[in-house]
Amino acid sequence: MGKYGCRRIGATVGGLLAACMVGQAVAATDYGVSGTITFNGNASVLGDGLFLGSSYATATGAIGAGAFKFEGATVGDGVTGLTYQLDQDNASTGQVGVDGLAALADAALRLTVVDMTYNGSPRVVGADCVFEPIHIVLDGSGSVAGLQLSANSFTIAPIDPDACNGFAGTINGVLAGNATSIALRIEGDFAPPGTIFAAGFESAR
């Protein structure tokens, strides 16, 4: 039986559709996330991530409230190198439509710089090197292969010049601005509501 109990039951297409349409939201799930992000034109591969505590209702396409959290990753401009962590201060709900289009509500991200190098030499940034909130609205598509979501040209506001042990000006140059983009893949079965599964249990839509 499939994850939502509707992939392998029913002898006819009608039976499969009926079984899928009564699917309910699963219990809270931590979905794996991967992706890339660009800060002020500086590209970075995100660390291993999760969309925590969410769920998916196969009958309605509703994505339950969840929050992103990523392991540490690096970004730089050739002179300044930063190690950062990215997580979410609120929770986002979402929807997958019958046409497969998907979106998540506003996410308030928090970007914490934990290490810095300048011309290869380490610098101490302190505990106040935090950019928040970074508001993004993600949209894209949902399918049995997961959610593909992105956002472009959102703004990362510069932080106070006295933050980051006095290195805020240099760090702002790497991270702050609106030449920003993010592209995410959330792992899981997010088939649009009403999807019909034919023999072999592949989508027939």
C-alpha cells in the first residue's frame, strides 16, 4: 500500500480515484529539502534541509503548516567567505491545485552568519550576526516526485553596521540586497488532488 493508502487498492480506475479522493492529511511529517540560493548575486548550495512538521492532504491538496531548517552552508564573493545557517521564524501553509500549480504562504526566514574569513583569514563575528525577517513567497508545482518551488528578487535588508563584531559592512556586501533567488525541492508525494493512477500506479493525468 502506498504512503496515503490509495495507490494499490481498487481494481478499476474508478476504484482508484474513489480511494484517492478519500485520502486524509497524514500526521506531521519532516520532509527533506534541497536547493540553491543566491545572495546579492553570490550563489550558494543550501545545506541539508527539512520542512518540519508539515503534512499533505491528498483529497484537497492542502499542505499543512511547516517550517524550513537547513544545516550550515557557505557563500562568498572571492574575498569574504561566510558560513551561515538558514531557518524559518514562522510556519507556512500551502496548496497544490488540480492543475499541479503549488504555492506556500509567506515564509519569514532567518539567516545567521556563524563564521567568516577575509582573504583566507578567520574573523570572529559574534552572536548578533543575524538577518531577519527575510520574507519570501514560494510557488511552483507539485507532483508525485515532490514540490518544486522558487522565489526571485526578494529583499535581504542590511543589518546594523555595529553588528557581527564590527564586520557587518563587509558581510552586508555579500548578503544584503534584492539580487536574490531561491529554488527548493521538497521530497515527498504531492500529487495534485484528484490524480488518477493507471495500471502500474503511475499518474494517468
